[in-house]
Amino acid sequence: MDHVTELDQPTKPETFTFDDMRLQVGARLQIQIPFGANAPQHFTTLIGFVKDEYLIVRIPFENGLSIALPQEASVVVRVLSGVHVFAFTSIVRRVFLAPLFYAHLSFPDKIAGTVVRKAIRAMVDLPVSVKGAGGNAVDARFSNLSATGGYIESPSELGEREQSVRLSFAFRVQPGNREVKIDTAATIRNVRSPATGGEQGYGYGVRFDDLPEEQTVMIQNLVYQALTENRAA
């Protein structure tokens, strides 16, 4: 069930310049070789660039092996910078394998970008432990998530509207497959019971309370990752 509202969606694409992206060395990039609708997406980092000539990126690895990045292949590159997701197409100009594993990509000339609001939600399937006023932890799942909250589906009751709960969950972000652990207070904003929702189980819209900025950014990265993966599915 999709609980994402129209207001949560990115804005329509606009055209930007390279400087608008404010790319820094070490920026997280997503590379996709567009061989069809289900083309795999890989995460990597920007090593550097020579403006108006080429970009230098690390060759992504999967299962311990570098991915095939054919010379002269066309790739779609996406990057989250500030409140925008930017996308552009480049050509693989040169590939350098072991021991450095990096590639030169053609410098982008057409860059599209959309604004990603802080509260944009992505569909996920993420385990979460919920502890209410009674102190007992209930195993539930996020079905969608944003940097400000999410929607939890639970087999049992978690609480009432405006009640405080404690949430514990973990996820991994790319690149580096880094594990992020979140333990935060949250407030139940709306409740769906089996009787009123016409579905099995309970549903709860929750808002995170006083989430540290670093953890907010990590959740934004997860949401961006989920959005781009769902968009290519």
C-alpha cells in the first residue's frame, strides 16, 4: 500500500549548470548503464574533475569485484546535492583497472535537477522495534520513510494518537555499505486500526522527535537510495 502523498513528490525537472551542483571531491554518485528498464545502479565517489573536460570517478565494486564499465559506454549519473537530485549522461572515455580502479567520464553538458523536499517519502520494508509507555518492545515494519517520520505497520497496537514511543531501527547506506543505527523518540500522529482501515494489522504515522542532524542526513540518503532504486524497477 502506497502512503506517499502528491505533496511528497519531487518537483518537475529543471536545467542546471555544473557549478549549480557544487560537487566536491568525495561526493557520493550513482552510476547506471542504461541497458533497459531494469539496468542495475551502482554507487561510487567522485575523485576529481577537470572542468569542461572530464570527471574522474571510482569504478564501483559489487560482491568484491569491479563492475564492467565499457569504454565509450553511455552512463547516467545521479547525485544528491543540497536539496536537489541532479542527473546527467556521460560517456566513459577511459578506464583504469588494478590497482587504482577509476574512470574518466565526459564532462556533462546537460544537467537536469529536481528539488527533494526534506519530508519526501520512499517506500521501504524496514524492521523497527517500537517501545510504548508500557515498556514492552513490539517488532513492526516501516512501509515508507522520510527524514521527518514514516508509516509503521504493526501486528499489534502501539499506542494512541499523540502518544510518545521509542523507535529503534538500522539500515545500510552506500557507498561503503555503512550501517546506521537509529534510536529516537517519536510521536504517533495518526492511527489506522484493522476495523477502520479494512486491512490486517495496525498502521501508524509517526513523527521523529529531536533527531540529530547527522542521523537526519543518513535517513535522507536512505530515502534517496530507495527512490532511485524504485524508479528503475
